[in-house]
Amino acid sequence: MPAAPIPADENARLEELRRYAVLDTPPDTAFDDLTYLAANLCQTPVSLISLVDKHRQWFKSRCGLQASETPRQQAFCGYTILAEEPFVVEDATLTRWYRTTHWCCRIPRFVSMLGAIDFSQGV
């Protein structure tokens, strides 16, 4: 699983992301409440609300992770934004892509992931 390809609608997606005007904004309790609720419901140590811009994955909200962003080429969410349905990785250790990222040998060590995009604006 190499780094995710660039979506065909990348320019429109990035423009929509800019219109949200949420990148690099301070923490927000409403987002944090959702993040902690997701971690609790899914019984996971880490839960994130991620936004993928041109070069990075930025975390609007995070539970169980100190990093505030990652390079896009190491982002599971690079694949999420390509999917029309929730994107699921049950065991990332089985993929070559995962073994080339820092996630395979750092703590927390991510081995599974569920991601879904916001379709509310059509992009």
C-alpha cells in the first residue's frame, strides 16, 4: 500500500477545505467531545478528527495522540479521502506501505483504522 494517490477532484477538495476555515484553528470543545465519544464508543486508545491539506494531515481534535499533524504521505486519511464509503484498515501490519511509515515502530502503534469523510458539502 504505497502513499495514497492524489484524488481526481483534489483542487475542488482543497478549495472546499479552505472554505471551512478550520485549518490551524485552536482546539474546540465541540470537536473534542466528538473525538472522545468516538474513542469511547469504539473502545480505542486513539481517536482523531483529521483534515488533509496539500502536504499534511492536520488534527483538529485528538484523543490519545500528542502529534498535531503528520506528513500527508504517512496519512491513513490520504486513502480515506479517496473512498466513497468509510475506509477500514483491519491490520495495517500486513501492508508494505505501513511498514515504511513511522507508525509501525512508534508508540502509539497504529494497526487498525476506520475513517469516513464529510460528504455534507459534496466534496
